[in-house]
Amino acid sequence: MQDNISPKLPPSGQIEKPPPARVRRRAWWSTLWDKAGSYVSVALGSIVGAVGRFLVSVLFVSQFGDGFPWGTLFVNVTGSFVIGFYAALTGPDGRLFVSARQRLFVMVGICGGYTTFSAFSLETLRLVQSGRVQTALVYLVVSAVTWIASVWIGHALAARLNRL
């Protein structure tokens, strides 16, 4: 059975409205993150990439010596693969939807900190200065070909994954 109790109305006969909600101001850190978040994302990604590059370089020198810059070649090839793969996977037609900051973190930060074209240039110069011009030329050609091939392979794999 239902109660026949009607709500009490104020003397005016209208229902009172609740007081207006207080407008909350955004926290200072939220405003700061909106303005500086991209820079922070790139900086943190760069730290991750640079430490990874350092560890790979130390590993390759300990395993293969320092006669040929295997570590730099490996880092630049794998970094090229990763940036190609991630660009396709998270692009407009990609399978993963990530924010612009996440793309900056990985592609500009990690890949930028991980790959090392300045070290590549210096190592090539040192090979030439030490009289190993032929080795320097092989390094130049192998590097350029493998970097481009790695970006293409990474992009192609992610594009295929996107179509699944």
C-alpha cells in the first residue's frame, strides 16, 4: 500500500531550489601540467632512452670490444624500428589510441634519447682519423640502409597488426 503523504511545500507553494554549486577552481598543479606536461613527458622519456643507450653501449663494448661501434649501430637500428612501429601502431589508423603526450614520451623522448646520431658521427670521424676509411664507409652505408629498413619494417609490421 502506498502512503498518501505529499511533500511539504513552502508557504509560497513552490519547491525550493538548492543553493547554486560552488565553482571549483582548478588546482595549481593541474594548470601547470597542462602547460608543461609535454616538456616533462619528453624529458622523462629522454632519461629512459639515454640510460638504455648507455647500458646497450656498455654491453656491446664488453662483448665485442671497441674496434667497431656495434653498440651504436644496434641502438640506432632498434630505435629506428621502434619509432616506425610505434608511429604506425598509434597513428590515426593505428590499433592503439594514445594521447599526444604518450606519443611524445615514446617517439621524441625514449627514441630520441636512445638513438644517438651524434655518437654515430663522432665514431665515423674517429674511424677516418685513425686511417680506417674503408671501415668508416662501410659503417656509413650499413647504418643508413639498416636504419631506413628498420623504420620501414617496424611500420609495416604495425600496419599489418592494425589490419587484424
